[in-house]
Amino acid sequence: MADTTPIAVELRGVSKRFGDTTAVAELDLAVRSGEFFSMLGPSGSGKTTVLRMIAGFEEASSGSILLDGDDVTRSAPFDRAVNTVFQDYALFPHMTIAQNVAYGLKVRKTPKAETQQRVAEALEQVRLAHVADRLPHQLSGGQRQRIALARALILRPRVLLLDEPLGALDKQLREQMQIELKQIQREVGITFIFVTHDQEEALTLSDRIAVFNQGRVEQVGTPREVYEFPQTAFVAGFLGVSNLIGPELAQQLTGSSQPFTVRPERVRVLAADATPASHETSVIGTIAETVYTGPATRYIVEGEHGLRVIAERHNDHAPTDTAPWSRGDRVRVAWATEHAALVP
Amino acid sequence: MTSTATKPVSTMLYRSRRLRLGSLLTLPLVWLVGLYIASLALLLATAFWRVDPFTSKVTPAFQFDAFEQLLSNQAYLSTSLRTLGIALTVTLVSAAFAIPLGIYMAKIASPWMRGFLAVAITLPLWAGYLVKILAMRVTFTEEGFFNSFFGVFGISGPGFSQTTVVLTLTYLWFPYMALPVYTAIRQIPVNLFDASADLGARGWTTIRTVVMPLLAPALIAGSVFTFSLSLGDYIAAELVGGRTQMIGSVIANNINLNPPVAAAFALVPIAFVVLYLLGTRRTGALERM
């Protein structure tokens, strides 16, 4: 995405303190118009608090929040052109699905005919027109999720905030909903800000990801950037399994004590006496553990100078072939030197 | 099995469903049918009995004199309506206090404040019924607290009147409204408030469209207490009502003189409550209880 894209949401030096604890510290963030922006982090990292401040449910302790360039830091939720999809959907239990979806329009005193038509369209968009007269508790989790989405999108917000919307769904449904979310986002062209603790989900869906840790943003970038070039050890570790080569071993291998990371799928396991390619860095260790995960097998290799590297080998060989190495074997692990990402 | 030998009673109960139900329900059924229902039925029967005009002796009969007296006596009719009005006002005032208080307690107050208010609301339940009425009497009597305090500002209290009866009954029954309402508000997920605001509703709209419908079962439960307890009360009218007469006052006056009229009049509040419940059932709120 070009940098000339207008900014939909901007946070300038935003902090949030609850009593003595600081949930969000001096945060600067700019979300571009029309992008699918994820805020990824473990629980308690401040990502949901940031979302709630953008929605207006929490007031920032300091700093300012801009929506399309307008300062909304002190605006009430009902005065902001953003809508939220809640983690547990927050559908009104006493209203039918159609009434739930119509709620925002009804509050705005939209004419009846227009309301009806837009509700029908919104339900059509999430393919749930047939449940219009049911109550929320009669729907499955996935259906409720889609209704929550329809209820928020019907108001055509500038920005849609999604607070772990797929968290309560089982794995298969979650993956199906991810595809649907992405399609809907492309259709409506609204900026999505998506909070999740699931790194795979963030990588799959996002145009850009902000990785949160302890109330700060560790890195912002495209999925490829944050995955392949993590700027901090935390980002490397949080986005999938990563091998962190500490200063001592780095000194041994590269002559510099600058730590670096390398992804398990980029690490080869060779016989201890094999010669690595010239562009590779390699080190000898012992297989401490092998883990069969179905599509791949992981080898955990340990050795001197704090060496502990996970190597992942795709099980693309004949199904009956057993693993070429087992626990206790002396092996050489090698990776292309350019695949190592330095941790600043 | 060894358990057969060691626990014969449990084994027998385990095998027989009838015995099990029997042992479970005997005691409550004796109470419910024997005392509760039977005494009410006797009361109902009394309404049809006959009072000898000369000796004032009551003899079993089946006649409608008592009901005719009820319907033809203007004072009885206005007493019924007055009582109904008092009970409805008490219910409305209690609800009007309970809802904002409940929202504050459940969603805004600190845990300490919440505990304090919960105690403050239930505190009156700790004192006896008469004690509370006497407290109101002391407050509203001619040289009482209300007049001596507010008299400085030129405000004089309602004295012993229908207003004071409403205030007293509200004071007496408010906890029965406040507690279910508070509990119901606590059970409304905070997210629903957020969602409503998020979709553009201001505070008042949220209360009207989200909170109130979800509170309906609690309001009905609470109002059954405030309404029926107020309908049946007569001591408040007696002690702080001045000349205010309620259904209970009429029943009390007739209980020795004319038991059939007292019994017939006792059916009026029951009829009101039944009508009230039928009315609430139509709203559909009871199904979500």
C-alpha cells in the first residue's frame, strides 16, 4: 500500500492508566484508510484497551486520538463514526435478529422503509436472511458472529473495530470465518482494526500488523515483514516458533555478538560430518527431541554455547519413511546466512 | 451387593420412585394443602355465609348478601379504588427509585460502595414492621422531625395522610423491589451497554430499549411484592394515614361484626393481584423469568 493513502485512525502519544498500572504507554499508531489492520499480542498487552479507546468505551489518560483527522479523544461512543464487533457478540437477547441489526438505524430515526431494506441487505450480505425473526440464543456461535458483523456494518462506519471476534469459534469455523471476513472487508472497503492473540489469524488476514507487548508496540509492518524480519526478540518469538541465537553463540558463529533469529523451516539438519553449502552458517549439536506434528517433524537440537535450535522438516517424503534422525544423534544444523534476521 | 445390607432405607428409596417423591413432598404438601389452601378456602366459604340481623350470629349458608353489600356501598367501592391507587403508586415509586439505584450499584459503584448500599437497602428488613411504621410516625407527626426541620424553610410535611401512607409503604416494601432489580441489572452484560452506545444510543435510549426490557421479569417479581403487600396492609393506614381507609381497615373493622363482609372484601385484593398477574402474563415477560 502506498504511503500516500489517507490515515483513517491516528493515535498520538496515547496512554491509558488504570490506577497504578499502565495498560498503554505513549502509543503512536497510524491506520491507513481501507486497510485490514491487526493488533496482535498476548492477553494484557494493551491491544484491547487501544481498541476500546478508539471506540470511546475508555478515555485515554493522555494523548489524542484522531479519526479522519478530527480529534475524537473526548467524544462519546455514540458520536464516533466507528462501530464494534464484540468478542462475545453482545447481541441484545430480547430482540430478534432483524431488530438487532436494525438497532443502530432505529436509534438514528432512519425511515422505516429504508431501515427494512438495509436490514435485508445486511442480512443478505452475511447470508443469514432466513434467521431474521429468531432470537440470538437460537443461533449458533458462527451465525451470531455474522449477525454482530451485520449489525455494525449496516451503519457504514468509517472504521470497523473487531475485538477477537473469532475467539469463541472452533478451529474449522474460525478458518471459514477468516476467509469470509476478508471478503466482506474487500467488498465494503471499510477500514478494519482487528484485535487478536492468534498470530496465524493476524498473518492470514492483515494488510499490516502491530505487535503489542506490555502496553507498547514492538513492531508495525506487513505480515511478511513482521514474520521474516522481526525487529525484537519478542516479535520473533510471538509470531510462530523462532530460534533466537544469543550473543555468545552469535559471537562463535559470526564473529559479532549481535543476536539473531532464524525460522525453524529455514533450518536444515545434516549429518554431523556433512559439509554445509558455502552460503550457510552451521553448527554441530545433539538431537534432544523429535516432535511429529503431521505435516512436519521438528527436531530440537542442543549444543554448546547455549545452542538450542528447532529445525522443521516437511514430511514430503514417502509416508512410510521414518525420520532420518532420532534422539541422541549428533547432527549439523545449517541455515542460509541471509535467512538470519538480526535483532536490533 | 453389600450396600443392600448396610443401607436398606436408601436402597428402598432408590428402587421406588413413588417412595422417593412421597418422602420429598409429604411435609410441604401437608403445609400447603392443609393449612395454606384450606384456610383460604374456608375464608372464601365464609363470604357466602349468613349473619343473623338480630343476634349477629353467623351461620353457614350460600348467599351473596356480602358481595351485594360490597358493590352497593359507595364507601367500600371508593376504599377499594383508593387502596388500588395506593398500591400502584407504591409500586411505581419503588420501581422509579430501584432502577437508577440498581444501575448505579451494579455498573458504576466501587465494590465498597456497592456493599454499603446493599446493606443500606436491606437494613430496614432487619427491624420489625411496627418499628418502621412508628419511625415514620415520629417523622411525620405534627411536631415531628420533618416539620421541625423543613419548617425552617417554610415547608410543612404531609402529616398523617394518604401521602404518608404511600411513603410509609414504599419505605416498608422498597427492598423487595430493589433487590430483584439490582440482581437483574448485575446480570446484564456490560457489553450490551457498550454495544448500545457504539450503535449510537445515548444513555436514556439505552435504558429504555435495552435495560428496561431485560428488567421486566425482575420488575414484575418486585412489583408482585410491593403491590400485593401494599394492597393487604392496614396498619400503615391505621397509624400514619389519619382518616385514610384501606381495604385492610374495612376488613379489620368487620372481622367480628360481619365476618362474611370481611371475607368477601378479603377477596378484592386477591382479585386485583390475579388480574395484575394476568396482565403481566400478556406482556410475555413472565416467560423469560
